[in-house]
Amino acid sequence: MSRIQAARFLFVVLLLVPFQGIRGDADQKTDPWKTWLDEVRPIMTKAEEAVFKSLRSEEDRTRFQQLFWKRRDPDPNTPENEFREEYYRRRSYADRHFRGVDSDRGRVYLLLGKPAEKYDFSGSGKVVDCELWVYQNTGLPGLPPILDLVFYRENNVGDLKLYYPGANTPLDILSTSYIRGSVSRAQAYKIITMSFPELGRATLSVVPDEADAGLSSLDSGRVLSQIFTLPDRQIDRSYLRNFKPGEGLVNVSSTTKEIAGRAAVALSQDRGFRFLNYALLPDVIHTVKGPDGVNRARIVLGLRVEDLKGTTIYQQERPLDLKFDDEQKKAMLEATKLVLRDFAPIVDGEFTVYVTFMNRTADEFFTHKERLRVSPETVALLAGYKVQDAGSDHFLPFRNGAFKVSLDPRSLYTRGDSLEGVVSTVPRPEISLASSDDPENIVPIGSLEDRQGSWTFTRPLKDVRPGNYTLRVRLDGREVASQALTVLSFKIKKPLGFDRSESAASSSNYDFIVGQEHLNQGDVDLALGDFRKLPAAMWNATTLPTIARAYYLKKDYVKVVELLGGDAVDKTYPVLLMLGNACLETKNLRQAAEYFERVRQYGDTVDNNRVLGAIYYSLGEREKAQAYWDRAKALEQKSAEKTPGPGKES
């Protein structure tokens, strides 16, 4: 039952752009090196391309080419270079069947080879032209055992594009002629799944286990990024030290449109909750001007919290539509930059935190990863260039109690600024600035005010020498919190700030989120304690599947059926599985059979047919039981007959 998880949709995804070939047919006729560079660019790392472009002699380029292939040869003891032969075979196949390696299918085929299974749903009328590629046990670093990749023809126009779960939704797959009205994502998913269970599952996640649990998460984005960064992760680039870089290395294009950006992550406390706050400052936000003259950008902020075993504890996505109705506002944004701030409740534990900025309008992103330890002893430190009264009872990012801190994720200050902040501790802390350049240069911060459970501090920087510093917080001589920052000798503009806020009534929702996090950590008793705090109105169709999961793990199967059996709860795949198994545990076989029959609409699997066979056998319906067992056996034989092994297209 590990697949039965709470459905919470969030993603962080890396969007691709075509590989940039070297242009100019005349140049390629006269320069074979440009032709070769264009051929290998999809698997050449950025470092390799930079070094190659710096080489000036034919001898160095020839030696580079030899080492380039040698580093990729899986068996140097044979006269053939199997990698090179397979690479050019895949390129040729992509050119013949997928409009070359610049197409999405061509790039995937080039990197992963032939899929173990391929389903073509073109011409069905219910969905746009699309294909599902299933990869099994590729053995490639960072990839799960099974991958479901969907390629679809957007509005049935143009070439097939790679589908990104989260960034794309089942609505993109459903035929536009079929929709003709207001159809939700969930309804689109059901329509697709009723006819094509495998395709429906793949619209939720590239990882089948997550799709079976009803999830669309950051894992899809991370797995896709792992595919397209394989060349950078598979090759030992130490051989590049054999080549002396030339002057003025040429900038190289990336396989993804990753932009520069900075992020900050910090803890805070407010009204009994501990919050994880994050601020994202992209180096640039590109907009698109519409027919109405308004510049727009569709922004998504992503958060994923994992424990040290890689289990997802919490994840969320926040869409934001930026609009600028005149060029002056757009220019102001470009000149001052924009920092986007968000937050989420967090429980105790040791975590890896991933935060992501994505501009879906321009297909640009950046991501930040940070380790974080949260415990009752953790001292929360918020530091920035301004501390002010929060001004309302709304929950806000970087708010600690009654105070809100404005900050720049770059941690850049000028000598005209004040360093201000809040420290959550009852004992008076010792706070100082320690120079990273001069260990003897310690700047004490003595202006502290007791704020009943926390301390605010202010330190003008006019007499602080420019340089790099560490803000240190100590209790009883022990460092309990720190933050790096830089004091500049020149002025910089502070970024514009955008904070997402939530009303004071959101506290019930935070109880539910905290319960989810405890449940994902495996602490069922704490999770149930959190859920029992919820008002009756919060026990609804959205929350009940998660709450029921906690009771299921507690083996209170009667409560599971009570919570999920009514009409209020949508009978999704994980809900039906929980109901079916709970009915088995309570010996209600007839009801269990009904639920497992409904599970089949999501996929005709060996396991489900075996379960139904066992149920009907126990009910004395031997012929029906045998029919399900025969079906399970046929599915097993069909699976065994499938051609194994990706990347062996004949």
C-alpha cells in the first residue's frame, strides 16, 4: 500500500530549447570542424565545447576529438567504439523519423535510445495526436527504473512536443474538438483514463509509482532534467586539463534555458507555527506583449521538501501572473529586479529544500537547493535591510511574530544601509559581524530589543569596511545561527518585493499541512492529532483522502470506509484502492469486489485481476474467479513476450 499517498500537485520542471547548431552552409563546406561540432553538440558538455572553441591548431583539435570519443568508449579493448557507432545510428534514425535531433522526440531518442514500449494514440478523436514511450531499466544515472514519456501535438498542429507533467495538464492532451466547454483538469484526466489508462497515468507523472498515487510532483521535472543533463554527468572531464584554454572563451548555449538567479531560505515562527520562508530573485524576467499592449509573464514558484532519504515531506507550486501595462513599468522592473517571497509551514526534521523560479512565458528557470535542520532547539534568524511591524493579522513570508523582515536574497548591503533582523530566542543572544577577509575584524551588534520570545536588532553599516562577512548568533558562547552577507562600497538598487499573504483563518489549513508532513514522515499518531484539530468544515472531499490514509496506516479500516465511502469523495485510483483493501480487511468481500472492479478502469493489471479472482473464489463464484485468473495469466504472458531493452532499434 505504499502507493496510496495524499494527492498534492506541485512541480518543478526544466524546459528545453533546441540545440543550437553552427549556422552557415558555406562555412561548413570549408570547415569540417564546424560540421563535427554540430554533430556532437547534443552530447558535448559546456566545458568541452568551451575548450574546443579555444583550440587553434589542427593537432590540438584532432587530439581533442580522439579523447572526446575515447572517454565515451564503453570497452577500450575492442577496435570498435560502441558508443560512437550507436550515437551516429541514433542520429540517423532521428533524422529519418523525428525531424532530426532538434525535435523533442529526436533528443530523447538520441540520449535514451529506443523505448521498451511505444503506444501511438494518434487519430483517436478523443485526444490529440500523441505517443507514450516507456523506458525500463536504462541503467543511466539518476533515472528511475521505469519512465513514462508523453509526446503530443499541441492543438494537433506542428510536431510532437514533450509533455511536462505539472507544467502541462491533461487538458493539453484532450482533443480540443472534444472539450468544447468548461472541463477541469480532473475531468480531463478521467476522460482520458477511461479510454487510455496508460496515457492518463503518464499525464500525472513521468514516474509511474507517483502517477499511480495520483501525484504530479517535482520528481517529474527533476527526472526530465536528469535526462537532458546526462552528457554532463556521465563523462569524466579531467582530460580537458590536457588542453590549455585560449583567450576569450566563447559563451556556449545550454540544453535548457537556465537563467541566473539568487534564493534565500529561512525559518520563522508565528502564532504557534514554524514556517519555511523562501525568496527568489531572478536575474531577468522576460515578458511577452499581447495585442492589448500589456506585457505579461506567467510565473510559477515551486517548493519541495525532502527528508534525507529522499522522501517527499511537502511540496507546493504557486502560480503568479505578472502584468505591466506600459513600457515604463517594464523598464523599472528590469532596472531594479523583482524578489518573489513565499512560505509554508514546516515540521521538525532534517531536510533538503528545493526552491524553483520558472517563467513559463519565456521557458526560463533557476533552482536552489539547501540543507535545513528544524528542531525545537533551532534558532530562527531573519536578517535583511528593514524590520517593520507586519501591519495586519495576515500570515506573511519572513514574518516572525509581529515583525516582518525585508531582504535581498543576494545579501548585498551598502554602507548607507542598516543590517536589521529578528532572532527567535528567549535568552538574550550575542550577535556580531565577523569579517571573512580579516579574522580580527569583529563588529559587535549591541542594539537589541526584547520582543517577548524574540529579539530585534539594528546595526548601521556606515562605519563597516566593505567586504564579506558572516552574521553570527551565539547563545552561551555557542553559535546557533549564521548568515553570509556582503557590504559594498557603492550603492545598489533594492529589488521590488512581491509577498504572498494568507488570512489569519488559514491556520486550519496549516494544521492540515502539518498533518500531511507528519504523515509523510511516517508519524501517524502526530498526523491524526493534527487532523483532529481541524474544524468539521475542513473534513471535506479535498482533505478526507489524506486523513483516511492516516487511519488506514493505523489499521482502522472501518473509519476508512466511513470517511471515503460516501458520495462526497471523488473515487480516484488511490481512494478506490484504499476502499477495496479496507473492505477486504473488514471481510466485506462483495463491497471489495465492487471497488476493485472500478479500479480496473485505471488499468487492467495482473495484480488487480488476481485480487478479483481471489475475492470471487471466496464468494463461491468459481467461474468468475477463473475468468479473472485467466486474464491475469494472459497479461503476464503478454508482458513476457514484449521486446526487452531500450536503445536497440533495428
